[in-house]
Amino acid sequence: MIQITNRLLSNYYNLMHEAKVNIKDKIHDIISVSLQRAISEGKLPEADYPVIKVEYPRESKFGDYSTPIALESAKLIKRSPMEIGEILKSYISENSGLISEVDLAKPGFINIFTSLEYLKNNMLEIVKIREKYGRQQKDNPVKYNIEFVSANPTGPMNVVSARAAALGDTIANLIEANGDIAEREFYINDFGNQVNLLGRSVYARIKELKGEQSDFPEDGYHGEYIKDIAQWIIKNHSEELNKLENDDVKSAYAADKAIEYNVSGQKKDLEDFKVIFKTWFRESTLHNRGEVVKALETLEKNNHIYIEDGKKVFRSTVFGDDKDRVVVRDDGRPTYLMADIAYHFDKLERGYDQLIDIWGPDHHGYISRLSGAVQALCSKENIFRVLISQQVNLIMEGETVKMSKRLGNFSTMRELIDEVGVDVSRFFFIMRSMDSHLDFDLALAKKNSSENPVFYLQYAHARICSIFKEAEKRGIKIKPEISTLENLNNNEAIVLLKLLAKFPEEISDAAMTYEPHKISTFLLRLAQSYHRFYAEQRVLSDDESKTQTNLALCDAVRITIKNGLQILGVTAPESM
């Protein structure tokens, strides 16, 4: 066990506090050092202690943070939890700069309260660093590839794709705010039968529009958008189309142009939705470059493939699948799974540390086979993660909206953006856990009142901006440095200060668990607490010290709301 002197410990605390962004991490390190001191000074025996946990108590009256380390160590070192807790409490209490009080509660929880002085200093730090607050920097960031939306290029994107877009982009924003690298990628399925069918459908409509006899494919793509594509090709590419030899070649050309048209529309819709992809990866490039064969050969070389009835089969049961999966048909054509395996092999070869895919609600059964293939290719268990974005129902006055205005079979992302706007759309998609079905209330989304959570949040930001405009009119110069503890020592201010201090923790937690709804929930709590503060505490008054203190607190709230909304891809207006 390493011996730690008090002088070295003091230096360690200083370095530790500089390095850590959030209080939870700081408290974890304080508990860790306290445990080591207790051992090195003979108060506790050496042992393989359990991992230190830092949790939030169920009620704020029990503390801001809590640890069960005393309880969890009791059987291991054959001491009572309360005795261990008392020993650790004495060491933890020495950190008066961060901690104001340490309580020991039966059966052995150590409850920790942060000091008002620390919270005040954190408030002043927020005002100083502004847009950087909540963001972390790492010396060795993890490089993520996050692939999401990846809607088929056979038509406009629907509202499920819109939800995936909001979730994926926000998760990428969280990863970046947490100090890592997130590269957004869209996979274009421009290969196979669906593309052939799209081309035949479009070409049939072209012939119809020209007044020629046409046999529309029985299982073809219907909807007005197919006619739109056909008209676009006639207007812009008739000369090239007419030079082609026969209907099959013309259908293939129509397919290429239809994909070009649809992908261009998807890009425009996504950009308007504030989602910018670094990479648009075409499935066809995998086949053209021989990447599918390369991935198959890698699996074969590592004995993950066997032949059965002329088919090549991947041993996916080894990795938890319910049965092995065919990857090459008996006629030599690769299956869709094999192309997906090759695509993820390509991602691995591009040097990413983590691969995140967001899929639609009907792909649960596909996870184990592809996860197994990724593991087979790289011999790493936790490099690949699939998140499922559940179904979206559009609701208007209690009734499900079943039909699109134009398409007759689904509602598009573009229609939704035009109907309620980007801010509301993104927030509504994010505010519920992605693994739960979402009822998107269109009537609520259109309301400009506190019932609408987006309006409620944005109004809190705008309200603070209006206070600063009024302060400027009164000639008040902003001097946050004269803020006092006395003026912050009220229930409403303390609640706000504690919430502000937890913002970096919320970002870190949401980033690590891929749960962006935690940020929207946090921001609504912060806005609610601010509105309560505003109702109870007069911000601008004749007392300069109180005014400056309250202005600093308001500014810190404004900055945090804006930073949080930016992660969600939602604007923070200065007036409403």
C-alpha cells in the first residue's frame, strides 16, 4: 500500500481538483484518498476494497452526494459499517473548500454536502468561461463513429428517421462535450433489389408522363414523390436517358438518378434539421472495391465460416445468436448481412475506438449477429454498440395522425419541420428515452405557452436576457466579483447553485450512457428552479451587492441553459 504524507496529500488534492471537471469525480477521489490515508495510518486494514461508488441521495436533505463504501466493505474487513464510516468521515471532512458537512447515516451511508463557498466560486467560473462550461478536454480522447438515420434512398425520410436524426446528433454532441471525438456517418443502401425496383418504378412513371405504354411493377414504389423524381429526370436528364439502348439499362439509369435525387433531398432536410454528416458512405462502394470479399476472407481465415448446402454460413451462435447465419447464398451472391459485416469491417479499418449504430424499432433481432461479426473481426467485445430508436406516433387532439398530406402512407420529416419547426421537433424527439415509444403531440408542439416544454425553457433564457437589458438601461455595470455568500444564502439560490454545479456531471453521464433525454430533463428542472427564484427574489434592487450577486447567478443560469440547448440542437432566443 502506498504511504501518503499529509503534504503530498494536500498537493494531490490541489492537482486533483484542477484536473476534474465535475464535483462527483472530485468527491470520488477524495473518498479514494481518504480510504488510502486510513489504511496507511493503520485505522483500516489493507484489503481488496470494492469499487468506490458516488451516488445521489434520494432526498436532498440527506446530502448532495452519498457513498456506500463503508457498507460494502464491512463483511470484507470484518468491521461494522458505522465504524468504517466514522473513520472515513473524519478524513473526508478535512476538505472544507469543497465540502461543508459529512453525515453518517445507518446502516452505513456517508452523505456529503457541498459548501456554499465552492458553489459560489463555481458560479463565478461559469460566468468567466461561459460557452466552455460543461465541456471537458481529454489528453487521449476516444474516437467514435456514430452512424444514424441511414434511411433507404428510395424516398423521403419519415418521422422515425427524424427521431433518429435528433437522437444521433445529440449523442454525438454529448460525446464531443465530454471530451471525445464523434464522427457522424450516414450509410446509403444503394445496392440490391430495392434499388432495381426503385429504378423500374421511376422509369415506369417516366413512360407514363411521356404518354407511352407502361407496365408499373406490381411491388413497385408508389406515391407522388415517384412522379416528382420522374419529372425531374425528364426535365434534367432526358437527353442522356434517350441515348440508352433498352428498358433495363434505362431503368438502371433511372435508379441512379432517383438515388441522387433522394439523397440530395435527405441531405437538405438533415442540414435544415441541424444535422451535418462527415461521411455519406455508399454500400455500392463496398462491392465495387472488393470489401465484401475481403471481410468474408477474414472471417474464413479465422474459422468463423463453414459451408452448408452450398451456402457460406457465419458461426453467429458462438457470439450469442439463436442460430448461425448465411452470408453467401448457394449462387455466390452475398446476403445483406455480409454487406453489413463488410461495412463495419471498413469502419474498424478506419481506426475508430468505438462504433455506435442507431437503428429503427424493427431491428432488435439483427443486433446479436452483427455484434458477433464485429467481435469476430476485431477480437474485442465492447467496441460495437447498437441503440434502438423506438416508434413515433404523431398525435393531434388525442388522435393518431395516420396519413401524410401528399404520400398517403407515411408522414415525412420535411412536413414535420415545416409544421412545428426545428427547435420543437428536436426537443420533442429527445425529451423521452429513446427505448420508449414516443407520442409526438402536434397540438402541444404548436403552443406558445409554458405547457410547451421548449417554450418554457427558451422563455427562461429570454427572461434573463431581458433582465440584463433592463440593467443596462439603468446604467448598472456588471461586477460579478463582488458577489457575496450572504446574498446567496437562500433556498432558491442554493437550489440553483447546486443544479448549476451538476451540469458537467449530467453531460458526462448522458454521454457515457447514450441517454440524451437526461439533458432535456435537467434543463427543465433548472428552468423551473429559475422561475421559482425569479418569483421569490428581486434581482434588480437598490442594494448593489445583492443586485450584482443575483445578476451573476442569473447569468450563470442563462449560460448553462444556452450550453445545454446547444447540445440538444435547440436555439436560445434573447427575446420572445
